Amino acid sequence: MDFGRQDGPAYEVSHTGTSDWGATPYIYVMRRDYNGGSAAVLVRTAHGTANYTGDSVLVSLGAAFREVYANGDTSATAVTSTYLKPYMGKIFVVASACAAPPSVPTISSPANGAAVGSTTPTVCVNNSNPGSCPDPVQYQFEIAADQNFASVVRQSGLISQGAGTTCFTTSAALETGRRYYWHSRATNGTATSAWSTGYNFTTPNTLPPAPANPSPVNGSNVTVARPTLTINNVTDPDGTPVTYYFEVSKFSNFSTLAAQSGAVTAGGSTTSWQVSVALENGSAYFWRVRANDGIGYGSYAGPWQFTVNVPIVNTPPTAPTVYSPPSGATVTFVPVSLTWYNATDADGNQLTYQLHVFDSAGAALLDSTSGIVQGTGPTTSYSPQYPFANGTWYRWQVRAFDGLAYSDWMSAAVFLLDTLFGINQPPSSPELVTPAADDTLTSLQVSLTVETAYDPESDSLTYDFAVYTDAEQSEVFEQAEGVISVGSATTVTWAIPRNLSSGRQYFWTSRASDGENYSAWSELRSFWAFDFSVNADQESPVNLKPRTGTVVKTTRPTLEVTNVVSNLQENLYYFEVSEDPGFLNRIYSGPVAEDVSGSTTWDVTVPLTSGTTYYWRSRANNSPYSGTSSFTVDAEVFIAPNPYKGKRGNSVRIFNMAPEGTLTVTTITNQPLRVINGNSNGVVYWDVTDANGRRLGSDVYLCYYQDGTRNINFKFAVIR
């Protein structure tokens, strides 16, 4: 461009400042227009201080101009003002009317997301606004396989603007059953608009077929609360990848959904989805599935039905612990309020409590209350309705129930009711220590041991002992009074002064005295005394039943031996049963009187363990032992009678349960009704009610037994 011509207006000079040599010198900005205002030169000088380098000043150009760079480039953005620094000049040319691009085109057809009827569709935009530019507007289109336009599959050249709308038709067919994205932009030859928003359409599509080969199949039982649903993959007719959508409902019309999957990516040859929520145990559910090719859903496959049948696993609650009154405390008011720390339940079941109140020795159950609702805080309190007697010691304990199983009992606690506090009260009854209940002793010289008792006034205590030969306590064998404890010992021992008789059962008890009052006698406890010296001249019995190798079907079998011939007035027989042939740990019979039938029998008193081999032997009087025989217990747990046709108040018997065994009774859909615990007798009585005391109605029920070694399932029928 020739700036040598001087045909423009004269220089225009503006200045600022107050003094030629003052603190702020004069600043001159000079402008010269050329060629009728088509070009301009701006120059800024600083007059006065030679090295003045003040800030830039903003200069208005009066119109739109583009700056001419040193290399002649005039593509800079048009501006109407510019900044000048000291000693700076700039050259500008006037900006074109077409420097601004046309407006961004907007969609005309097809509608966004529409399905088109051809694989060579036509896409149209509404024409752009050209602004003040007189040049013709043209359009460019792109069609891509993705919404980011990273994979453009069709592209137009520049298409001249149509009347109202401008369109582009693909010349090569697109794939069927696919979603495509398209956009457009406009240009006036000088400036180009931005691309329009991306729109999408789908080419003619065939929906995928319904999946098949379901798992679980119709009518199945599943043993988990979140089953996995599986179908064979389908092939989309258009070759499009598909995803799968699963639905689960209690209703065959799927009016309410229990769970749904969302999009599940296809697997290798099958596709699976695990139900996202835990389903109700014992309930039936329907499920169905359909495929989606990214454009539409195929038909549902199903519905198929399954039933959730999860085996019941219940963890009993922990045992509660005593809070108030603490063990050994004196209660000075009525009604008596007993408080314990709550138990916890690993399964989150709601807990209730069973409370037992005993006499001080724990021998007599005085009051029992069940169904006590757990308190809202850390403790639960209850006031028994029992008429507690003043000046009396009581023992109490409590256990938790979660609707299926009981916890262990709380450690027993004792308290003294003394509403006349200050009057001397009797001590508590001593706890018997050894011999243990029903113990078998192999010596005829025996000592008895008790725990020291508690006295409310902390008086020194002495102890009385009594030994009887009968449970009615009518025949005293030996007794002692005023036995004292030694130092700070926690137990007191008394040696029976004469030898016991071999093969006899004895009964013993104890009480404490503070010199003024006596405690109640402790519970009566029994033990056996034996002299196992052998008289080789005496005849040994012969084992008859069960013979070696026999399998018995009860946990309390009957042992039978031949009678012996002796010159004694009465023959007594002794049986032993053990899990080991050396009889290191054995069950004793005690003396069994001879039966006049020619053979003598004994029913094992302790339930044996099913699936275990036992060894047994016998002797008569002080004879040598008989030979050792063995048998194996294979005792199934069963209910008799079954079916049960009883009325209110009648019970059934459950045979061969181990002491630690539990029998869970459920409905046919596995809804728990009652948990029954085993005992040491091998026979348990059940009144055919549920955990809330309601009678079971006419139906068939499922029974699940387990004791750590055996798992036995059977059915029980009730006919009312």
C-alpha cells in the first residue's frame, strides 16, 4: 500500500500536560488519514523530558480498522480503538463489511433424534443471517459416527444457499440400524461461522430379537437372596452391538418392579446380571429381559418365575450382663426392680428377654417371665410380680431371645431383700463345688468343698455339712457343724470322717451361719462312690446286647448281660460305656440290681453322639470285667407322632437330639416358626406351637436339625 500520497486530511494533533518542562511533559498523538479514510497512520511522541516512558494511552479510530503488521499481514481482527505507547506508531487499513461471519445455521430437518426412511438421507438447515456482508453465503455439512465428530463418514463441499433452507443429501448409503450425528456451518467467503450444534438421526433399523435359554428356568428355586440371571446373547439383524435390560417383579404384569438392571453389556456367548437388591426369602418372583441396539428395544423374553429359598442361618444373641442390683447387694425397697445390660444380636433381630428368679441356692424356680421387651437405652428393667419375702436372699438370671434362638443365661446374681436394713440378716447359701452333681468317685475316702458364702453384715461365718444315703434326707450318714474357713480362702472343705460303701449313691448339702442366723441349705447334690478292687474268684458276666459291630438307632441304647452265680445274698452289676477302648472317659451305671429273668439290663442315662462308635463292658460285684463289646450309634432325629393329630395341650416327642442340637421348624416357604433346643435326656417334648405360643395349623412343615456334626432335614405334618 502506497502511503506516500498526501491526499488525505491534514494531521490531527492532540496533547495533554501542563508544562513543557514540568513533572508531566506534553504528550502528542498525531493521526493522518489516506485515500479517503481507507488507511490511517497513528504516531505518539513525548515532548519535554527525553526519556519519558509513561503508560499507554487509548486512541479512538472512529471506524473499524485492521492493523497492518511489519510483514504486510492484514488479517488481524477489526478494532475501533487501539493503545499507543510512547514513541510508537501504527498503520491501519479499513476493515471489510464481510469481516464478521454469517450466523450459525440452525436445524430444519430431520428433527433431532428422528428415524429417517433411507440410508441416503437429506439433512437441511435454516439459512444463516449474513449481516451487512453482500457476498453470497455457502454451507458445509458433516455426518459422523460419533457425537464428537472424531469419525466423520460423509462430508459435503460448499453448497450454495437455498431458498429459506439449505440441504445436503449423502451420495453413498449409510449403514442400516445406526445412529449418526450431523452439523453444518456457513461462510461468506471471507469469514466462516462456528459449527452448529450436533444433531442425530437413525437410519432404517430392525430391532433385535428376544433373548432365550434363561437361567434360572421357570419354576426354579434359588438359594441366594441376590440370584444371577443369565440368557443367551442375540444377534442384531443390522449387526449393531446390543445391551440387555433385566427386570424383576413379584407381579407377572410387572406393575411394580423389585429390581431392574439398566444397560448390561453383552458377555461372550451369554449375558448375566446379579439382582441388585436382596429379595425376600420364601417369596416368588418373575423376571424378564430384552435387548437394545442403541436405537430401540426388542421384544421381552419371559416372564419366568423363581422362588427364593435361602437356608436359615441365625446367630443367637449375646448373653446380657447384670446391672442392678449388683450381685450380693441389699435391696431396701419394694417392688424389686431388676436391671441388666442389653444383649446384642448379630442379625439385627428385635430382642425380648426371659427372667428367672430362684431361691438363694438356685434349687427352686420361684418366678419366670418371658417376652420382656428390650428397653430403648443400654439397659432393660423389669419388676417381677413375685411376692418377695423380707430378709430373704434371692438368685436371678436373664437371657435374650431373637425370635429363633436364646442366648446363654446371664451369670446368676443374688440379692437380699431387707426393707428393715440394720437388722441382722442371714448369710447366703454356700455354692457346692466338689463332688460335682452325679459325679462318680473311685475312692471311698471323700472330702466335700463349698464356696464361702456372703454375709450382709460381713460377719465371720461357719459352715455345716450333711451327708445322706437317700434323696429324701431321712438317713443321715455323717454330718458336721461349725466348720470354719482358713484365712482368706474362698472355699471351705470338710473330710467325711469314715469310709463310704462301694457302689452306693450319696447325697450332700451345706449351709452357712453368722452366729445368729443360718442360711438356707444349698441344693441337694448326689455322687457315687466305688471301690474298683477286683476279686478274681468271682464270676464275670457275659455281654449279650448290643454285640460287637451292632448299629443302634437310639442315643440311649439298652445294655444286657448274663446273670452270674455267686454266694452273695444280692448281686449288683456295674456297666461302663466309653468312646475309647481304654475307658479313660467313661459313663458309669451305678449299681444295678440283678433281674430274676436270667439277664440284667441298663439303659444308658446320658444321650450318646450319633455317628460315633462306643465300647462297653460290665462286672458283677467285685468280679473282673467282662469282655469289651462295641457298637455304633446311628440315630436319626424324628418327631412322634408324625402326622400329629393332637388337640390343645397335647405334645409330641422329638427323639435323639443332642444337648447342643437345635431343630428349626419353618413353613413350606421357609418362614421360621420355632427353634427347639436339645437336652441331656435325648427326648424333647414340644407342644406344637410357634415362638409366640400360637398353635400350628393343619399343614406340612419343614424341620431342619443341626448339632455341629449332623444336619438332618425332614417334614412334619399337622392335622387338626
